[in-house]
Amino acid sequence: MRTKKITSVFTHDMLFGEGHDDHGNMQEDYDLLLHEYFQTIDHPLRTSKYAYMPAKSVEFGKTDQPMINHVRNGIQALIELNKTLLQSGSAHYLPVSKLREVIALFSIHDLHKTIGKDWRDQFDLNEDEVMSFAHAIQADIFAPALTPNDFLSVAVATHPTQGFHGDLSHTFITYKNWVLLADIFASLEMPVVTEGMKKHIAFIDAKKTFFYHTFSESIGLLSNVVHAAVLEWAKQYALFPLLFFEKGVIYLGDKNSRFEFTQASQIEEIYQELKKKIQSSHESLSRPEKLQKYIQVQGSKGLFSVEESFFFYSGIHTVIKAFLAAAVMTSEKDNSGNFEIDTSTPSLTLNKSDLEMQYPPAEVIDVPAHFIKSISVDGNVIPVSDVRIICHGEERKAKKYTLVPDSVFVGEEEIFGLITITGIGLMPSMVGYRSHILSDFGVDTGWDESIIPLARAVSGIRKDVITELIKAGSLPTDDPLLEACRMFQTNDDLTQKMVTYASENRGQDHHSVGGFWNYSYAIARDILDREVNGIAFSQIASIQEKISYLNTLVDEYLSTISSENLEKFESAILYPYKEKLLVWLCENLSINGSMLYGSFENKTNKFKAYCDGTGICRLTNDTPYDKERKTTSKDVSMLKYTFSNRVPIGSSEPSLYVSVPVQIELGLRSIGHGIRKGSDKIYFRLIPDYHFSHTTASIFSQFANYFDGDSGTRVLDLAREFLREDVPSEDSIIELLIAETGRKNICQYAGLGFFYQNSTFDFVFNKKRNGDGEYWFFGSYLALILAYVTGCRVVAGENPICMTSGDEFSEFVLLEAPHVAVKRIFSDRIRLSDLKKTLMTASLIISMGYEIRMDDAAFVRFLQTFRNHPFPGSTLLKQIRRVYEQDKKKGGMGGFVNSARGWRKVDGEIIRSEYPGFIFQAVKLDTFGENPMAVASIHELARLGLSVAIPRNYDPHKVEKLFRESVKAILGKRGSQYPREDYVDAVSGRLLKMIKRAGDDQFSRTPGLYDFSLIVSFAEYFVDHIFYQVASGDPGKLKRAANDLADGFYSATLQLREEYFESRKEAFESEQDLSSEQEN
């Protein structure tokens, strides 16, 4: 777990590494400049109102891009461009001092989009306006040498058809090509090379130009590694990566570079690079000590095994070493097994199991004293000594002999009774192995458990590697026993004995029966007993020394096998990985616009596969299989039929078969997040908006790795953070997303620990599922928060393989087939312009919902409240009041009053809550409901109501009195429709009578009692706007809507009353008088 507290996506430690303060070369100077930008300009910009103003938006036919991302994109492109110019040997890069000025200028180049004027008037700016903005984001501090005229010039002269292009500063003219190129990069949605890019780079360095590659299928970790493989392959053309997009990379290189596809061998070269990148993409794939945790134990066969796919992920060398690392690092539990011998029965058991073995049965079982912990006879402990059990075999099962004791000797003395011997490490079946190996080869495998994992590793390597090498014709002999002995350099005499025995007893070999291969115990004992640098292997204290020695044996053995023979092995065991990936690459990879489509083909074409029923993978455009139906070797339980949103009709759900790229992707993800049975999860795809540089991608990858499953997410505190102010603090949001406390594992990065992740980042939402509605609600909420805090566009869906790529939608957040209750609240496409409102709506529901009940399952009801009630916030406020009224632990009605208004009194001092009171939250949520006209009408009615009578305390029957009486007045006019004046008279008359009858406990002030015109104004508004507009002049409709409208009137009145007392408090002689009037 990462325990370091972070409060920002971009930090000094992520850029340079922890504790690194000295920057001694030009590359690090550029990185330091980037970090300084994030500190000086980016921080005030992202906390300002300008951050999420649209630089590009759906409303104008563009893909959503907030101002903060537009500025970041251009600046990271500027810095990366100068780094690559320096790397490529160009003399035309900008020194840090000048690049600083270009960055400051670019940071305000789109100022005109933030000032709210018409398009043609946006460039009508003066120096004061420009410098005010530059000072607000500290651009003038970042580059103090720039003048106001420099900033004004960049603000009015970067648009080609609008603005002012005369009387510009000399500094701006000098840097203009850099600024315009940065602007092109900032707006670039996909990896392409435009004429503008070529023109501006030619002005900077005529010998350089841009290149690109695209890969059209973005499935996650694997497609990121594909980009890394192409990038590595592109080095032979002296190209330097500049910007990383979801589906490709832009490079800088010499103009004369011939970066294009010309022959199929280039695809094979890229495949080889891809294989290398996969094998080095994670420590668990490249280091045997890490890979060993994926080695499985097949106890029923007495061996270790591994999924075939790991030979592709890690290579044969690493997999064999992982077997042996597992043997050394796996500590078999100290079984302290017990031999129990009853000479009277007679019976012989080990761990309460009879001892059974193949023919011939053992006649003597010897247990040396140093393997024994204790011996007892009929419950009495006796001194430990060598034990010898004389026995015979009884064939109680076919070809299975049960050992029956004849006599027992401890030392030289024969013992009778119930004898218990503790400390035996072997399992019952292994007693027979030991006896046969001892009698056939003269090797005592011993009684301790330390031999078991090493024997299992040897047996597993023989089965999964050596046997397959022999099948592929890669070894000089076809004898797996001889080859295993050669690999582990077993003693020659022992090797000869075992090979001879196996040859002479072929078909009747009791050392190789039913999948067991007991020769591994003899080989393991030979390894344990041999001397390594003068010390017995079993006595070497260092685990790493043991692993190092075993790795040497593997390397020496594999060095005797030619690369061609190893290739045969890979082709045999890894079908169809290579064949399928070659097809996948040639059908999706484009190099600078050139493709080799069709250079490699499936053995069965896609249409024929579809007709034959083997089908096309629903997640990639590929056939799952060719001639053989080879089942997936990795767990695909995280998949289900969400991509069609229905299960095909049938008696049972059919199996899900996927293409090889998806198999590999799911296998990599199982290493990254380790979550099993993931079909009930929601997956987030974070897509750069619009790209990362190599540096910022590396930083973001480090940030993503903080979502490691051990960090907590404090959902309620996140919701309250969005209620505090218009611009939530990024620092606080990140701190709550990756907290030391909170819900563990609710949001986890799927690529944990993976390298080469430079474009897209996939996360898993992993929470107890109480129902689809609440699950999708919280999942969508976190998706929105990730989009807000990272600046990435986000796709959320129930498929681990994202079904919608970034170029298929223009909005900021996309929800793939969300639950209907969530879709009605959020919609399934959230525009940048709606992002804050949507986040605020969800935050209000969470804040008020958890106050009612701290149970996620209850949110289905809260979502229904938001959807079905015209005043959802007010309805929830009433529920909160009832909770406080019924639960005295929450403070009763006094606690409700404090929580509702958002402050409390302590020793005469007002202490305000950290977040707004529930009255404010209720009114805010009402405004986000589905009937804004009714909300506006009720709020105006409440304002008029306070001019008639000010209710005391927070009791609904008092606060709603004016409204309820008005409804009764309308409903009292039975019969046909009446003129407006009659309804007004009925309402005003009833209200006047009610106020006269009301006591001092009902209202604190009653101005309407002394000014009847105030009551008439209230009555007229009620009739015109509530009865006629909201209820359409229908008394029945008014009656049905009365409770909902009363809820809204309740919240609106409380809010306006709070505002009234706030404005009036200075008019009171003391604060105590004000408090007395509110609470009495």
C-alpha cells in the first residue's frame, strides 16, 4: 500500500522521484520548468472559475475540452517538443529562460473565450483586462520579463480570422510560431500531422517534421503496450515520441525519415517488440520472484502448474525460474503429522489416514530420530529414538496395498500398545514414494516437508515445459526423465539408475502412475543434499542465494537449446497468440497513413466463422478461433452479456468466447487488480483530453497507482466537498479519493504496477451491489469525480473492455447502458457544461440521503424521490427532520435545527458547519428538479408569505400554515369554476381569520394582520401562479399536488427566514435577542 499522502495529480516527487532535489542536466531543467508551471500557473488556474469553462465544446460541434486541459495540452507539448529537439541533436530548441516566456504567453492566449462577449467583440481587450487575468493565474509572476503589451498581443492576435494583428510586441512576434504550434497541439483530438504543424515546425527547424502512428482498437493495457512496442520499433528511424493519444503517438524526426510500412516483415518485427514489452511490462511478469505467486499447486497430481498464457506473458526462461522460486519461497506448513500405530488392532495411520501404496508394498518403515518431535505409548511420553516399523501389505483396493504393522521398535526395544509419533512432515501417500525410491535407487527422500515444494516444482517443469519441448522436437532426446536430470544436473549414477529403471519398466512403472511423477522426489533430494560453495543447498540461509543457484541451472540448460528450437516450442504451446496478434496488428496499425492490411490472415475468414457459429468476438473485430476451438486459458469471469444488455434465449447462459487480444488483456488485468468474478463491476476508462506527453503520462500513471485497493474513498465527504463552494478544491478531492480511511477497494486501478501506460487508464468500481440502481448511481458519481479531478474524459460501463472509444463521442463523460434511474438523473452523456451541475445534484442526494440512512441500499428510494417529486430536496429535508425527531441519539429537534441551518451556538458564539445546512441543500436540490417553474413560483410565494406572517421554529404545521390554509380555501369553493376574484377573496379571507385566531406560539410577527394588502398580494400570487399555472385551475390537481408543494414551501420559507434574520441581526440590540426570536 502507498501510504504517502498526496493532494495533487502533479507533484515534484512524481516528476523527479522522492527526495530528488538536484537537477543537473537540460532534460531535468525542462521537467523542473513543467513542475514550476503546475505550481505557479496551473494551481490558480484550476482553482479559478475559468478552469472548466469550455475551450472546445459540444455546443459548437467540437469535442468537450475545458480551458485547463487546453492550456495544459499546449504547455506539455511545448516542453516535450523542446526536449525532443534537444534529444535529436537540433540546435533550435528554446532555452528554459525563453521557453518560460512562451509558456506564460500561451497560458492566456484564449482569454477572449472567458469574458462572455459576442465572438466578434471578444478580442476588444485592453491591457488592464489582460493583465488582470495574467495576474490572476500568476502568468506575470512566472515570466516577470514579459510586458503588458506582450500579454495583450498574444490575447488578441492568435486567431487567424478575428482579433487584431497590427502593432504587436516584438517578443510575441519572436515566439509566434511556438505559440501557434502549441495551440494546434492543444486542439489536436487524434494523432495526425496537419499542414499547420508542418509549417510552424519548418519555421523553427527546417530539417525536422512530425510523424505518427495509429492503432484503431483501444482495449486497455494491451493497446498501451502496443504503442510502446511501435515506439521502440520506431527508434530505428531516429524518431522521438512527442504526444500520446488514445489511439496513437505523434513523433518528431528528420524530414528524410522513411517511416512507413513497406513489407510484412515489419509487422513481425513489431510483434517481437510487443512480446518483449509484455514480458517486461510488470514485475510479476519479468521477475520470477513475483511471478511465482501465480504458480498453482495441483495437489492431486503432486506438482506445480501454470497457465499456458504465462509462457507468452513472461517467456520460457522466466516461467521455469518462477517454478523454482515458488519452490524456495513457498513454506510448507509444519504439518507435525502423527504416526499412530495400534499393535493390538493392528492398524497404522498417518494423520488419521491409512498408508496405501503401489506394488510392491513396504516391509520396513524407518524413521530416524532427528525427524521425530515426540513419542508416546498409551499416552505416556518416552525418549525419542530411531523408529522401525515392520509391516506387510494387504490389497484392500485394486492395485492398492494398505500397510499393516506387525511390530514396532523404538531403538532396540519392541513396543506394544497405542504408539503416537509426532513430527512427520510427509503426507500419507508420500510414505510409499519414499519406500519405493529408497528400494529402487538407494535415495532416502527423508520425512520433513521441505522436499515437497521442490519436488512439485521439478514435476511441474517436467510436465509443462520439458514434455512440451520434446513434443515440439526441440530437445536432443525424447526422454523427459533424462532431460529433467540434465536440467538439474542430477548425480550421474542416480540419473543412470532412474533412466534404466524407467526404460525397463515402461508401462508398469510405479514411479509414474495416475499423473504422479515420483522421480521428482529423488531429483529434489539430490538438489537439497548437494554442496553449493561448500554448503549443502538445504542449509543455505539466503532465499536469494538458493534462487540464484537454481536459475544458473536453468540458464545453463536452456543455453544448450538453439533459438530455433525454442521458437518451435513457442509456436506449439502458444498457438494462437502469435498468429492472432499478427493479424490484429496488420488490421489495426497504421504508420504515417500506410497499412499492411491483409498481410496476415486468420485461417478462417470472419464471414465464414460467423456462418459456422464460431462467430466474431463481441469486444474486438476478430474471430475467436480458427480451426481448433481452444478454450481461453485465463479467467473471463469478469465478462457477461452487458454488451448486448440481454442474455440470449435458451435454457442456460452460453459460454463467452473472446478473441486472443481480449484474453491477453483480461489476463493482464487479473495481474493488475487481482479482482475475481468481475461481471458485477463497473469499469472506468480514463481517456486523455486530448493527449499526454511522455512526462505527464508517466506522472499520471504514478497517480493511478495510488488506487491500489488499500486506499480508502470517503464518498460522503466527497459529496460535502462539492457543496462547500463553486470551485471545489482539487487538493481536498484527491485527498478524499485516496484516503487512509474510508471504503477500501471501492475504486481500483486495473493496471496496478504496469509500465508503458501512456494513453488510457482503466479503473474498476468494486463495491457491494445492493441493487442495479444504487450501484450505478455511486459508480457514475465516482466516474464524474474522476473526470473532474483528472481532466480526463471518462467512459463508464459494465464491460471491462470499453465499448466506446474517445473518438466516438464528444461529451466529457459517457455512461454505457446505465440503469434507467441513473440515466434519468445524469443522462448517459454528460457535457462539460453540465458537469458541475450533475456533480452537485448527485452530491446533494448523497449528503441528504446518508443523513436519513447510512445504507447504500436506501438510495433506490432517494433516486425515486428525485425523479418523482417536484421538490425532491424539500421532501428529503422532511425525512431528515423525522429521523432527528425519532432518533434522540442524533440530538432530537435541537440537533435538526443546528443541522438544518448549518450553524449552532456554543457559549453565545455562533459556530458554522464545514458544509452548508440542509435547508440550503434542500432548496438547491429543488432547483435541479424537473419542474423549475413550480420551484420559482413557490419561492416567490414563500417570500410574500414572510411579509404576511413569520412562523416560529421549524414545525411543518406552523411553517406551512399559510400554504395549507390557502389550499383549503380553494378546495372549499365547491361546484363549478369561479372567477379569479372569488378565489382571491376566499384565500385572503381565510388567511386573515387564521392569523387572527393564531396565538403567539404560531407566528413571531404578523405584519399582514395590520396591512391587509399584504395578504391580498399573497392570495393573488397563490391563485395566479399556484392554482392556475401549476394546478391548471383544477382543484383536484391542486389537492393531489398539495403535499409536494407544501414541502417546497417549507424549505423556501425556512431559507428566506434565515436570510431575513441574517439581514436583520444588526437591527437587534444584542445577538441574544435575535437568537431568542428564532428559537422561540
